[in-house]
Amino acid sequence: MASRPDARGRCRKCGYSSNLAALEFHHASGRKSFQLDMRSVANRSWNTALAEALKCELLCSNCHAETHRPDLAVESLTSSPLS
């Protein structure tokens, strides 16, 4: 089932909504047909771009990075026996 981006323009995880430039589309399902950036979207029809966006969830830059790289969480790095 497609995960619909939050129409209110806020991060789905933390609720951040101060600056739209800090919000990113995360392909939660892993079924990415193309990147959702201005260049890609400008060369596609509205319906095609919307269909791709509906596969995503809206995350702020921080939550998006944490989603893709949980292995770099400070807690996990500082609790290693080498610390």
C-alpha cells in the first residue's frame, strides 16, 4: 500500500515544518522509479510525478538521514567497547 506524503508539509516522524527546503521524499517501499527532484519532475507529467510521490513519506533531512544510516547513531557508536 502506498504511503501518502503529509499534505500539511511536515515530517512524518518528528513533525518538523519550519522550512520546506528541509523536507525530503523518502521511498519507504523501496520501489523507486525515479528521484523526486526538480529536474526529474520537470520532465514528467503531473500524474507520473504524483504517482511516484504517493510511494513516499515526507521526512525532514535529519529523520531521512537517520532512516538511511541507523548504524551511525551516536548512542551505538559511543557504547562500543573501544570507547
